Amino acid sequence: MKVSGQSDRVVIIGSGMAGYFLVQAIREQSKDVPVVLLTENDGRFYPKPMLSSALYHRKSPADIVTATADDMAKKYQVDIRTFACVEMIDSAAKKIFYRQGDNKEVLEYAHVVLATGSDPKTLPLAGSGVSECYQINTLEAYESWTSNLNTGDNIAIIGSGLVGVEFAHDLTHAGYNVQVVSQFEQALYGLVPDNIGLKVRHHLQSLGVDWMVDRCLQRIEKVKDGLLLCGSDGREILVDKVLMAVGIAPRTDLKAEGLIIDDRGGYKVDVYAKTANASIYAIGDCACVCGLQMTYVAPIKQQVKALAQTLTGVLTPIVYPAMPVVVKTPTMPLTMVPVRGDYQGRWHDVSEQDDQAVSAFYDDDQHLRGFVLQGTATVKRSEWLEKMPMLMG
């Protein structure tokens, strides 16, 4: 067992967007801080949001990749250790125990940043076909998915949230027959008001997407001709492939003194991304910052901007302005700022026509807490962002 040590070393666990964004941000602040990045895969750098719209833009998995691990290591002068599986963090000794193949290694650190991301959620379904369902949360999973698609496949997408909607749009435009199995009449339930959710559903249907409402899908059976989805009302759907898109859960399997899981999910961290352990931080999908668990790109950029300064000597709090989310349905533009926090209030329809809709969420004290712009109304994004209060900071 080899032990490598350095008193001011920053170790980042995870090579997703959070991990690599932090590498970039640290190098903007300092060329001298030694940084090691541990990743359980090959460390390719790619924009994860592109996975659900790549077919529309005619991009292959290889086209999505912007850099290899070697490219990133050379460009940012960072020690990237691929196929490294972290087994334990000894926070008292400030050592990370990990495995690379048959070799066991120990790495000393001054600060460790958990950027372990998330795992897809599953549904408690019965049946022999459940193991045949695809879930896409990584490039590797996307490569497996696309390599097994066949021309004219009938595809069922379980889930009508952000990812389900985006994949339905993408796959339909690529020529596949898509059936969305949704718990709700409308798309994007909980993110947008019902009327706009229905507009999204109807638009997908106009593209050829079938929409099945099933409150409690029960079974998926593997049969000779494909996969049979059995609904709670006795309905059955025979398809070639099933894509399950029912949300993500923070990856919080690493344990150490001071690592607390927030009730909302994710490692509990303060405004500096610091856990209750002074030398361990968490960012990205696996982190819950001051009670906010945010799983989009914009919050990650705010986190790494602040944390890079903190790790290079200037204590800097994370600031969250209002951060818009652009839904990747190019044939029906949609931009939203989701409601964050436990606010009592309701959606107000500001305007609605065939080609556009604007809806705003006001709390009971008449403070604007979120908005949705659909169609041609998306050009008003800056105007609405100026009305939004800071989310944190």
C-alpha cells in the first residue's frame, strides 16, 4: 500500500461537472495549489445536460465529450486518477483510502471535496422486465442506451418530469415511437402551473408522443416481443425499450466524521459548502447547501466560484441569485425559475395565447418566488429575472 502526502493538497472526489468546474475555478485563483481528482470512471469531461437533447442536435456520444482525463490533467495541471474507487475517508488522519484495480492506495489531504453526484431513482415495480429498463444519468449509461437503439423502436418513458419530457422530445424527433407513462395529466408536475404543463403535454402529443396516465404502474414483464408494461387499471403496453426517468437521489454513500445527511437529501453543508467537518466540503448533486438541494448547472457554478476562493485562502460564501432553467424542448421554448423553499402561495396567469404563456408564483405576502415563460415569451427572461429576489446571499 502506497501513501502519498502533501500538506496543502485539495482532493476532489468525482469527475462530473461539479468536480471539473471546481478544478477550473481553483486554477483561475491559483496555479500552485496541488489538486488531485479521483474518479471511478475514465474521467471524460462532457456537458451532462446534453444527454437529453443530443439526438435532436445530431450529436453522437463521442461528439458530446469535450476533453479526456489526460486533456484536463495537462490543461489544468491536476493529478487525475481514473478508475479509482474510494473506500473510506479517515477524517482524523486526513487520509483517503481508495482502490485502483488490484492496488490499494492511501492519499493524504488538506481539504477534500465531495462531488459524487447522484444516482437515478427507481420505482418499486415487480416483474421480469424491470432489470431491462434503462436509466440515464451518466455518459456511460447514455452510450449503452444509444448503442442498443434500433430504427423504429417503440419506447416507453416512465416519468414526465424535466428529464422525461426532454427525452420524449429528443427521441420523437429522432424518429422513434414514444409513449410517456405519467402519474399526472400534465407534464412537469410541481415545476410549472397546470395550464402550462398541459400545453407541454399537448405539444409533445402533436409531435407524435402518446401519453398514458397511470397513477401506479405495477409490473414490467419481459416477453418474447419486448417488454410489457402492466398498469394499475389493467391496461398493457408492449414496447421494445423502457427508459425510466423518475428523478435522481444524491450519492451519499461515503461516510466520515462530520458528514450529515440533510432531511431534504444530500450532505448537509453551510454557506461555504463546508460540512460539520472543517476539512470536508460537498458540492453539486450530492450537496444540500443551507437547506437547498439544487440539481442544475447554474447552482454548481455559484458553488465552485465561491469554494475555489475559500480553498485558495479567501473565505467566500455561496450566493444564489434567481437562476433560470431552460427546458430542452427546442420546438417549444420554455424557461422557468422553479419555486425554491416552502412558500405558501399560488400561480398567477399573467398572459396566455396560442404561441406564448407567462405565469408567476407569488407567496402569500405577494413576493415573486418563481415564474415560467413559454413560447415567444421567453424573450422576456431578463425582465422577469430582475423582479426576482436573491435566493441566498
